[in-house]
Amino acid sequence: MRLILVIVFVPIVIFMTNAYATIAVIVNKSNPVSDISYNELKQILEARKQYWDNGEKIILIFKPITSVETRTLIDMVYKIKYEAFDKYWFLKVYDNKIMEFPKILNSTGTINILVSEIPGAIAFIGKDEISRIANINIKVLGVNGKMPGEDGYPFK
């Protein structure tokens, strides 16, 4: 009986502890920001802040809604059901609060290319994918003075 409990319980515990990803926030290296407050990042994610302080248009880039990174953002920042994420952005466009939808890209490689080519881009990848940033035109932002993986980092 104990063996059955272990076989059933351990995978559930592993799944629950890995339900969220530690998210790295990446931007184009030309972006003068190197650290951002959680509140300012939340304003960007909610499209309440659409321009960087240098006047550059902010271009949001997400992985698909099925990704752990995007689901983590939805749970932690938007606090809506996953199914409502598209509707959230449709309403922003409909209400003329934004002019275009965020970009949704499947691969980290494609995200890296886009971020490296668009000065105002901001994207969200898994902490484990930082090593794949071989491009000198991308940097990882600190959030509240902490880098991904450090104690106190808000997206883990």
C-alpha cells in the first residue's frame, strides 16, 4: 500500500513544485534599463505603460499560452483564467488602449532573434534558457534588484 501511495503521490508533488517556471525578462541590449521594478513590469504587462523612458515603443513578446512561462505570468500578474488571456488583449485593442497585439512565438530561438532586432522588445523565457542567448544584442533584466535564480526574485 505504501508503494502505491509513493507512486501516486511523488509525481503529484513534483508536478506541483514545477508548476511555475523561473522566468527571465529579456530585452534588446540597446535598452538603457538593466533593472526594473516589479510594479513597472506589471504596468508593461498590463499595457498601462507602452513606452520605455527613452520613448521607444514597448513590444511585448510571449510564448504560447500553453507554455509554463506564459501561464506563470497569467497566474502571477494577470490573475485571470488561461482561456481569458486572448480576450484580455482583444478588449485592449477594441477599447483602443493598444494598437497591436503582443507577439506570440513558439521557440526561444525565434524570440531571441526578434528581441535582438527590435530595440523596444521585451520577452519572457525560462531561466534555464538564458544560456541559449548567444546573441550580444540581448540582455537579462533584473527585477527589484534581483536576477533570475536569486533569493527574492519575484518570478520563481
